[in-house]
Amino acid sequence: MTAPPRAPAVPALYTCEVAHTRTHPVRYGLRQRTYLWLVDIDDLPRLPRLLRSLARFDPRDHFGGRAPTLRAGLDACLASHGIGDADGRVLMLTHARVFGHVFNPLTLYWCHDRAGRPVCVVAEVHNTYGGRHCYLLRPDTHGRADVAKEFYVSPFFGVEGSYRMRLPLPGERLDLTVQLRHDDGSRPLTATVRGSHRPAEVRSLLSAALRHPWSTAAVSAGIRRHGIRLYLKGLPVRPRPVPPTQEGML
């Protein structure tokens, strides 16, 4: 029997660089530095009172926003897909609330059974219009999975095509890739997140917060700034469809 992968030490911080590369209809790239948390959703970090404004994990910021806990929101999502064996440890990679603000373009949940074996990965996507959508993935041993695109994210892309995601469980290194693929064989957008593990100690958190103040606000502002640049380059805006109704988004 194959041994389950060794779980990383959590809570942890990952100082990382997010990169987007567009190849069609215009070539355009962006890079932004930030930091992310990797946490056990059943054992969230307990920070000193004076630092709590730097990291808050609120269930209202995930799934439908009405579940009492992160676990309850995730369980409802999994149940809607007929999954009942992901009842073990769940590791979540996300931005925390910083000074009351959070924006998470992508939150990942690595779900395990009680024996520690991987069951699935949930990729929760947020857009700048306030929408949320969850993709359920069954990655292979290399962390790769394909899924049809169902959710409007960028105003310059519709909802056609599919994603090829590479989402290995983070360890000392964080190395994620999400690539948009169209039926004609084109790959107009590739996004990567790469970073290094840091223990979630007071010194590490203060260092990350000083280097990237208001980190989640900076992410949100950066998306809008680059969107304006792409619009000025002449990219046509695709109509925003009515978002799909998704079961399990309590």
C-alpha cells in the first residue's frame, strides 16, 4: 500500500510570487509578490491579541458565506458532489483577512480521509464582481487535474474552455500552475504561484506584513490596475453571464 504523502508543518506562511502570462489576443505578463497562509481548517492559528488584525480566517469569506465554520462550508460543498469520505485533515491555502479586508482569487483545500490519504482538492475561485465558485478536482499523483471552465473571472475571457491545474500539496516549496485551454488548442492564459515555506511565527508574520502591507487589498487593486491596462490595449470585454447556481454553496 502506498504511504500517504508527508503533510507539511502548519500553520505556515508562504512568501510567494504570482505570475500571469497572456498569449492571446495580445501578449501580456504581470508579476506580484504577496504571502499566503497554509492552515488546518480544524486548528486555525491563534495569534496574540495585538496581531489578530493581521490574520483572520472568517467562514463568511468562503463558500456561500453562511456556514458557521470553514469545515461546515466545505462539507456542504463536498456533499453536493457526493463525497463523504473526505472526513480527515483538510489543509487550506489562502489569504487571511488583513485589517478587515480580504480578497482571494483562489483558495485551495487539500482534503484527506481519516487515514491521511488524499481524497480530492477543492479550488474555490472568487471574481472581482463578488461571485464565488468551487471546482472539485481529483488530481493524479503529480497533482494534475483537468476541469471544464464554468465561472466568469476575467472580463476578457468567456466561460468556454477548460483548466489544466497542477496543485501539488505544498511542502518546503509552493509550486502551483493553472492554465486556461481552449478547444482550438490555444492556451491563452497561464497563472503560476511559487513560494517558500516559513513557519507561522510572530517574527515571520511581522516580516511578511511589513514587506506586503495591506496584502489582500494590494491583490485586488492590482487585478483592477492590470485590467485597465489590458482594456487600453484594445482587448474587447466579454459579456458577463448570469453566474451558475451551485449546490453546496451555503
